[in-house]
Amino acid sequence: METVQEVRYFSWVDYTVFGAMLLGSVAIGLYHGCNGRFTRDKNSGPTRSDSGEFLTANGQMGPIPVAVSMLAGFLSSITLMGQPAEVYLFGPQLWMFGLSSFVCIPIIGYIFIPFYHKMQYTSAYKYFGQRFNRWLQLFASAMFSIQMVIYLALVLYAPALALQQVTGLDTNTVVTMMYIVVILYTTVGGIKAVIWTDCFQVLILYSSMFGVLVKGTIDVGGLAVVWERNVQSGRSDFFNWSIDPTERYTLWGSLIGSAFLHVSVYGANQLQVQRYRTVATIEQARQMIWINTFGWTVVVILTVYAGMLIFARYYDCDPLSSGVLSKPDQLFPLYVMDSLGDYVGFPGLFVAGIFSAGLSTVSTGLNSLAAIWWAELDETALKESLSQRRSGLTVKFLALFFGLLSYALVYVVPYMGGLVPVAISLSSFFSGSFLGLFILGIFVPWANTAGAACGLTVGIGAVGWLAVGAQMMSDKGQAIYTPLPLSTEGCSIVNTTVLADDSKPIQLAFVLYRVSFLWYSLLSLVLTVGVGMLISFLYSLLLRKPEDKMKSQTHSTPVLKLTTAVTNISMNPGACKLLLNEAEMKDENAVKVTIQDKNGTDNFGFIPDTKEHASISNKCEEVH
């Protein structure tokens, strides 16, 4: 008979390993904060803006560290703890997450990266204000911010849960300590501190994963034993060809559904878009995508194998069915202490890796939230009145504010259910809807503000209803997905109450609530684009006045084609600015220039060489 050991505690070596990671993160943030100030003071004159340095490093970073930082921002403690639990319960189908990420490379590299790089947006959603109107930009920024602060709270709750599992420390104390560290180095060091700290933390993450998996494989008896035990329990199916969208993982959901998730995250998520501005050229940004994709694929393979290894350890004594654990997300921490707790330093290394993933995601998120709301202040009296130094202090204050807000929301995370479906659901339907809004603006000439606003609302609202409804039905005891069989035959002590609950008849939830969360991104994208096109067409056909139609401008993508409707721009100053940007992007011979305003803020532009741009420019001068 095999038993699961009781909770074990950190040794002084484990605390040393864990503490070294925290101190290293803070040291990197302080170094870049102090070094950046010294560099600015040493230079004669305001050669760089404080806000630009904090948010984009003024485009001076190299592609490799930024690519690693993108990887750190995409994966999180949810990835390290949630995905092995998913494999343990449902099998290894999600191995295709890594493969599907390669689909996004040509789309992101040759459409979205050139678009963002040449438009020089600090906020990805500033385009909505230029293409549609400022209120839609504000609405998109607010929706992203709500989603992001919830997500950040979620990814810091996961490592706090892990640390409680292996040390018995109070979760609230752990969360507070983590937030102090991440807010400190993020607000002091800016994007450079975030990027270099991410690199340091990803190194720890990979080290911890490789160390735990290699040692665990040796202890269980080798790869053959891991594979054999998974095969015997029906966990060797890597290709589920079912077309049923209510199955949690299928070939189509893991490949196609997650491919749309990757495209939406890398194409419309501020966390990733902001990284494109930290390097100088489009080619460097494309290199970042390639490096990031390979790194993400390695992480997916590691987490899938971790789930199979954990099952091989508990194949005849499931900790969930036996009542040892209450949540699947606790499986990996329990496994580390149960199997490797006798090896001094391994638990500390593992928890340091979990914390590293969480801290890297939160620091990236706080910096991105600051970037979005700094962009929202454009053309306001407040921003115009700020000096260079006060501009830098303002973006730091914004990062601090969102850090404190996210910290407050940590206390609702325990009521959000399983970590992976909640986190991926949030990322899926928000990013999918934002991608749909970009598609409307770039590729649909007749799309207008009314259609875009309705499409975004329906895309987020409808798929959000599916996600929240599924979680509510699960909390009521209705089955959303059925896990693979688990055994307690090898347990010496079993919680009979848990087994009695498992023997009750299973009641399936409403079919729409059982749609796999892997399809959420595609669903929100289709709804946003479809509703946006329909409402835009109906609005233009039925509701607009004849004089409004005379003033309307046909908008086309900066990536594909320049708008030729120049004759009416004198009636619309807002369209004037956007058309100039398009002309600059079309002109491959345009020379990029940087001009500082009176506040020391960098303003990027181009000196074009096209007759069409000159025509637009002349029309714009008439407006002003």
C-alpha cells in the first residue's frame, strides 16, 4: 500500500534559494532605476524622455532579452501549476499548444509588427481612437485593464498557494511579500528592469523544471515506467480526432483554437505589443517572435511531461479522490515535496521557479497598464503641462496604482475555480475581441464606430457569459468536462466522504456551457467581426443622414493599401492625422526622425517622399 506523505516544510537551504531569487529581482530593478537616472543626469540636455525610457526603453533593447521577456509574460505560474494538472486529469492533448504557436509567426511578423512599429503606438489601442473615436479607445483600454488586473491577481495567487502547500505559511503574508517585491522593481526600474528581471526569472524557471523532472523521472524508475503507467490508464492519446466542441481537448481545439489564441495574444495584447516598440527595427521584432515561439514550445513539452510524471507517481493513489488535496492546482507542489522533499534545495528551487513565473507576468502587466493609461492622457491639458521629470513620475505612479489594485483583487481569486480555465478564458475572449476590432478597422473599409462598439461588446459579453456560466454550473456540481479515470486502490487511508460524493450520478451542464474554453478566442473574434460588419452596414444604410455620408471617409488598412479618398479630409481633422500616418507607412523611402516637444517627450515621425503624402499634407494644412 502506498500513502501520500504529510505536508513537509522548507529547510534553511530552501529558504536561501528562494530568498536569493527575490533579492536578485529587486537588485536588477534597483540597478536599472539608478543607472537610468545616472545616465540621464550625465547626458547634456534631455536626449531621452523619462516616460519613453520607462515604457519602451526608447527602442534601444536587443531582440534576445526582449524575446525572453515576451516568453515570461506569456507563460506564468498558471502554466507551471495548471497545465500539469490538466494533463494529469485529461491527458496530454495540450502538447499541441506549442505547435499551434508557429501559426502566428507569419501573421504577426508581416502584418501586425510592421503596423505597430511604423505607427509608433505606445498603447496598442490608440489605433481605435484614430480609426473610430476616442471613446471607443477608452472603452477598449478599460476592458483590457479590468481583465488584466484580475489576471495578475490570479497569477500571484498560484505561487502563494504553492508556497503554502510546502511551507505552511499564510497565503496572505506570502502574497503581500510578493507584491512588495514586484511593485518595487517595476516602478523603480521601468521596462528595462522588467525585461532583464524576466530573463533572470526565466533562467530560474527552466532550471527548476529541468531539475524537478529529471530527478523525478529517475526516482519513479525511468521514462519507460512513466509511459507504461500512463498507457495503462488511457493517457497516451496524443491525437483526439473528435469534432465535438464540448470535449475539453481535441486535435482541432488544441491546434486551431489555441492558434487563434496565440494570434490574438501576440497581435492585440498590450503585454506583447509593447515589446515590439522596445527594439529598433521590424526585423528584430520578427526575430523576437521566433525565439519566443521556440521557448514557449519547450515550456509546453515540459509541463505536459510533468503531468504524465505526476500521474506515474500517483497512478494507484490519487490525492484528489483520496481527499488529500482539494484542488488540482495543488498537485505539482505536493508532488515536489512528496517525491523530492528529502533532497535539500529542490523544494526551494521549485518554488523559486513558480514565483519567478508569477512575478515576471505581473511586472509585465503593470508596465503595460501604465503604458495604456499614459497614452489615454494624450492631448489633455494635464499631459501637456507635465515636465520631462514629472512625466516619468506619472507613469511610475500609474504602475504603482495598478499594482495596489491587483493586490486587492487577490483576495477574490480563491472563489474563481480552477486556475487554467479561468485564466485562459479571460485571455481568450478579451484578446479575441480586441483582435476582431483591429480586423474591423484595418480590413473592413465600411466599419464605423457604432459597429465596432457593438461588435466588441457582443464579443466580450457573449463569450464572457459562456465562461462565467460554465464556472457557475461547475460550482453547483454539474459536470462540464469528464476527467479520465483515477484510482485509489493503492491508498492505505482514503477519505470515504469524498468517494461517496464521487459515486453520485453525474448531471451534465447546459451544452453551451460545455463548449471547450479553447474555442473562446475564435468565438469572440467571429462575433466581434460579424456583428461589427452587420451593424456598420445597417448604420450606414439606415441611420446616417445624407450630409454625414458626404463627410465620411473610406478607411483602408495601412498594411495593405493607402486610402485614396483625399478630397474630403478638410472636413475631418481626425481623419487627416490617420491618413498622413498611412502615407508614411506606404512610403518605403521615408526617413524616420525623432523630435522632442517642450516637455522632452519623444515624438516619432517620417519625412516622406511620395506625391500622395504631399497632397494629403496640403489638404491638412487647410484644416488647421
